[in-house]
Amino acid sequence: MADRFPALAGLRYRPGRGRRGINPIGGLEEVLDELSPIEDFSGSMSLSFSDPRFDEVKAPVDECKDKDMTYAAPLFVTAEFINNNTGEIKSQTVFMGDFPMMTEKGTFIINGTERVVVSQLVRSPGVYFDETIDKSTDKTLHSVKVIPSRGPGWSSTSTSVTPSACASTASAGSRSPCCSRPSAGPASGSPSGSGSPRS
């Protein structure tokens, strides 16, 4: 399945190199072309990236499943540093990281688990802040999500258009919201203190 959609990943086969011989001339190279060159404020120095290429995967699919590994391949690019004042050019191959590779079934092996899409990965533990604008009131709404490294689920708190704050905890597919609003004070005509109302 991975061989049938090379255009989606911006890939093209090199003749004579087999199905492992995939040269990313599309998507990755387009991104690098958009970023390059990176220049300093004076324009005297620039840094460019080109020629992205993947090396062989570090382990086969079966071994990744048995040893809880990620089926991935290292990505290398050519970095070129140019000193525009002196004309000096330095070029070096740079390791950009290990990227998950698609199997023949169109899936990914992440930490030994076979997944359909990479977006199914669990987000890293930490605190995530977000800010959105309510379209009806033009008010700025804030939210925070706490993802623990251990425990039953996530905790999140968010503001709403009304003067209230909502907190919720999600675990095992369930979600328990809890909202709190500031007290509106005593109702009109009700006694403000203890004892009987005065006549």
C-alpha cells in the first residue's frame, strides 16, 4: 500500500535501487527550499539545506514489534554555510532525526504498537496552554490541559463566555466536567444577616 501513493508523501523511486531506494524529492525538498537560505540581519552569512535523504531503517518490522521499538529511518540533509563577505563555503551532512516509516500495509510501528496514522500518538506529559477568540463575543478564552506521565487520565481547565471556569477530567474514555460560577450575592428582599427581619 505504501508503494501505491508516492505522490502523497512527495517521493519518487530511483530506478535500479529496489523499493527501499526512495528519494524524497517532493515534500521534504519543497519545505527545505522554502526555508533556505537562512540569513543573518546584515545578509553577510547564510545557511541552506538541501538534498534530503533517508538511510536504511534501523530494525525490521517484526523486531520493532517484539522489542517495543519504532519502525523509523534516519533523515540526513546537506547543510551549506556561506560567508558572503569572504566567499567561504562550508558544506556538511547533518542528521535531522529518526522519522517513522510506513510499512507495506500502510501502517506505522510506534514503540512496538502498530498504528494507522501517526496522529494517534499519545501527547507527551506536560502542561499545554491554549488561547482562542469567541466568534460571538470577541472575547479571549483561555484553556490549560495537564497531561500526567502516570495516572488515569488528563485534567483540563478552561474559561467560558460567561464569568465561569470549567474543569474536567478524562480517563478511559469517560469525561467528568465540573463548572463553577461566582456567587451572585443574596437575592433581592432576602435577609442579609442572621436573626429575624426587622419590621
